[in-house]
Amino acid sequence: MNGQWESFLAPYEQAVSELKVKLKGIRKQFEETNQHSPIEFVTGRVKPIHSIVNKTIRKGIPLANLETELQDIAGLRMMCQFVEDIKNVVELLRKRKDFTIVEERDYITNKKNSGYRSYHVVVEYPVQTIEGERKVLVEIQIRTLAMNFWATIEHSLNYKYKGKYPENIHERLQRAAEAAFLLDEEMSLIRGEIQEAQAEFSKKNDQ
């Protein structure tokens, strides 16, 4: 059974590996031309088998429909310094020719009830294998560092409490989500000064 899972997940592993290189390359191009990069860093992963199975049970997805109905088997996260950077990253993704965007979900304008904020782009990415081309779905999450900090903590608590938080934890998570949102707003107000300072710091280090 594990061998079957390895074979099934291999194209997803390849997609994550290739896209990490490509998306990190965007940041490098901005840096080489001395421009502000809207991308701080990129991470990626393939969902563990037990998480895939649990999600299919929870959502009632037949294993035969995994490829079409489970969009986040392969996932990447693109971290940005500022909320404004997220829009720029999304535009960059829309212009690319090496994958096709099949869905976008804006959880920044329309945050989840939990307080979660992020922008999700689901793409269909063609993986080249020895048996020919195979297109797989990849979910790209674009968020600020503050959004990512909150989401990481929330994910851990969600796992611990299986989605059923004690009321005091739920209230604190809500307050923390708003605090993260306010932090992003404050950073946006002084974005120009921050970028100038970072540019000067980079020039000094290059000397």
C-alpha cells in the first residue's frame, strides 16, 4: 500500500520541488535588479498520507477522486512583508505560462470565521514523467509574515483540540487575529520608510 502511495504522490513531490525553485527565482530577479521583492520567502510540502486520508473521510471524498477533488495535496506558501505585496504576487502568478490557474480564494477581504487570512491560488501544473505529462493540482497560499504566524499557531491548536476550541482559546485566537491584522496595517503605513531602510542596508552589505 505504501508503494502505491509513493507512486501516487511522486508527481506532487516533483511539482512542489520545481515550483519552489521557480518562485524563489522571482525573488532573486527582483534582488538582481535592485527592486523591492514582494516575496520574502517560499516554502512547500506534500500533505502526509494520514492527513490526506483524514481529510477525504472528513469531506466525504472517494479515494478515486483525490486528484480532482483534493486541491492541497501539494502546497506552497509565499510569504510577503506587506499586504500590498500579496496583490503584486497574485498578478505575477496570473501572468505565468507554466501553469494554469483554476481557482482563487480571497480570505483577506473575506476572512474565515476563525480569523484566518490568506490568499489562495489553485493551479494546474504539468509534471513531466517518464510516462508522459501528468497535470496535478497545487495550492499556493500567499500571506504576510503576521498572517503566517497566526495561521501556524491556529493550525497547531486546531490539531490539539480537533477543531473544538475551549471558549477562552477561541476568544484569544480571535483577538490575536485582529492584532496580526492591525500589525499589517501599521507596517503598511510606514512601508516606504521600511523599504528605503532595507535598500540602504543591502547596499551597505554589498560594499
